[in-house]
Amino acid sequence: MRMGVYLRNFGPVSTPENIAACAQVAESSGLDDLWLSDHIAIPPEESEGSGGRYMEPLATLAFLVGITRRIGIGTAVLIVPYRPALVTAKWIATIQELSNGRLTIGAAVGWMESEFRAAGVDHKRRGAITDETLKLCHECFANDEVESNGHRFIFKPRPRRPKFLIGGAAPHATNRAVSLGDGWIPTEGDPDKLREPIAVLSEQMKQVGKPTPDVIPLTVLPLEDTDAAVARLRGLAEAGVTGVIHAGKYESASEFEAIVDQLLTVRSKAKLD
């Protein structure tokens, strides 16, 4: 099972120095993946804990590419409708190329209406826009020449396409994963609640000729109780989960390092390496 952690690209801890220090801790630790969140226009009433400070995730991933060599990097999740489709495809391809194939894109439709208003995007069309963008991304990674808005152009670099994991709740997110993705990022850490939708998703993927999906929930493991965390991780594995994104809080690089050590200890004790 892949073990990943949220690298906090938001709030007071998201300074260049802290982001770099945490990334280097993770890089040398044996942790599998670093994941970033996405907000671009937090209203004041929703800013508790972050102060409204959010580093743009694709730009931050590009920063991480320059200071790491091994660890996987990804978004959990990129709010697809906030960004122009072709520009998004180009960002993703560039990061995948520069990282030598270490990128995973968690993608979702988003929910915060005020943020859509600030971005000038129709909240009611967020699902349709997401589908259009993902379709263009797939086309760009499949062809050197692509057509968009009636214009043919060369799409390069064109590295191996990263996996697209769809974020959100079943069945909407899992249906989108079947048609346009490679897996699912649920925001649920209870194995009992994940078992059935994972089984349904796996069967649907099989029916359309796709491999067994990656399922990597965004959750908080109970690291304060090692035995409980081990039991949770084993339960998730039995339910069909292929990785975990631990979204624990920390205020410094040293606190982040302690979380990474705990995560690796829990995985080792769960015997899921």
C-alpha cells in the first residue's frame, strides 16, 4: 500500500522554506507520495486555519520537482473547472516531463460557490467543464497533434500520461472515474463505508476494459493510537484501498517529520509494505 501525506501548501506553515524542508524530509524517508490541496480564492469567513493563504498547487508541484528526485507528487485534489483546459493540460504535461513521470492528478469538480464566482466560472457547469477538460487532457497525451477550438497544434512535450484519480463521493465521482479516470480519491476513511463502492467501481472498470482502479482516500489516520492506526490501515487494505493520503496537521518541518515517522511505523506494523 502506498503511503502519502498532505504537504500543507496553505496557512502560515506554507513558506518556501517549510515546503522545501518538508519535501526533503519526505524524499529521504521512504514515504511514497506528497499531495497538495487546491483553493484559489478563499472568502474571509472560510479562512480559519489558513488565513486565506494558499499556494497554487500546480506551481508548487513545479517547485517540488526541482528539489526532489524520487518521491511521487500529486494533487488531492485539483479543482478542474477553475482553469482553462488547454493550459491545464500543458501544466500537467510539463510537470510530468520534468518529474520523470512521478505525477498523479487527483481531479474534482469543486464545491465552494464563492470561489467559482471569484474565478468567473459557472458553478452549475462545473461537472461539464471538468469532463471537457479531462477529455482534452486525454487527447493531448494520446496524440502529437491535437485540435482545440477549431485549431490544430502540436502538443509537446508528451510524456507518459499521469494517472487521473477522481475526487469526491460515489456514485458521481466513481462514474466519472470509469469514463475519464484511473481511480478514485474518496474523502472517507471508514473501511466499512468504502468496501461496497470500491467493489462496484472495480467491477465497472473491468466491464469497460480498464485495470483495477487505484483507490487512495484522503483521511486522517489515528496516529495517536498506533494499534488503532494499524487496524484502520489493515481494514482499508482489505476493503480494496491501494494507498492512503494522511491529512494531519503540523506547524513546522520537525512536526512533519514526526508524522512521517509515525506513518512509516504504522505501515510497517500493518505489514503492508
